Amino acid sequence: MSVDTPELSIGEVAERTGLSVHALRFYEREGILANPVRRAAGGRRLYSEDDVEWLRLCILLRASGMPVPLIRRYTELVRQGDGNEQERLGLLRQHEQQVVEQIAELNRCLDVIRYKVAKYEDHLAGH
């Protein structure tokens, strides 16, 4: 690697992404990393800044409820390179719609909770 892109250890990547070392190994086994993990002479994993950025995207997708198999499919499409952008877009649009629906459901839940909180506050205030 060039001087501009330092090699990062699995521990450094864990610290920077908030993922555990175990989770990083899991992501590697599941084929979720956009690039194959390189290895040092002793077999130690080496990561790049690009790997860290890709992992941050994967973390965001997981946090938004995207299942691992769907992240794996997206990763496979990215690895294939140009020519499948329509499929990538479709996959992301489908997930976007699911996230929008989740947000709407959470907002409905929040409305009920706020109503109940107001009722208890009124009751405790003696109204």
C-alpha cells in the first residue's frame, strides 16, 4: 500500500467503527466487505481506509434494519463493478421504502406514548 493509505489492524478498525473484532470477522466470513481482507506475512488482517468507510455504510444499513443477506447482495453487486447500477438502485429503493414504513410505525407508537405520558402528567398534577 502507499504511504497515503495506512494499513490498519483489526483492533484499530474495531475501535474506529465501534464493531467488535468478532463482528469484523463475521462480516468477513459473510462476504460483506467490498474488498478481500489482505493479510500480513504472519496472517494478521490488514484493512484500508476504504474498508473502514465500507464498514460504516454496512453498519448504517444494518442499523436501519437491512438484513445481512441483502447487504451481502449489495456488496456482491458493488464488487461486480459497473453495469448493475439499476439493480443496486432497486435494492436501495426497496430498503428505503421499508425504512420509511418503519419510521411511520414508530411515529404512530410515539404518538400513543406521548398521549399516555400527558395523561399521567395531568393526573399527577391533580387535573
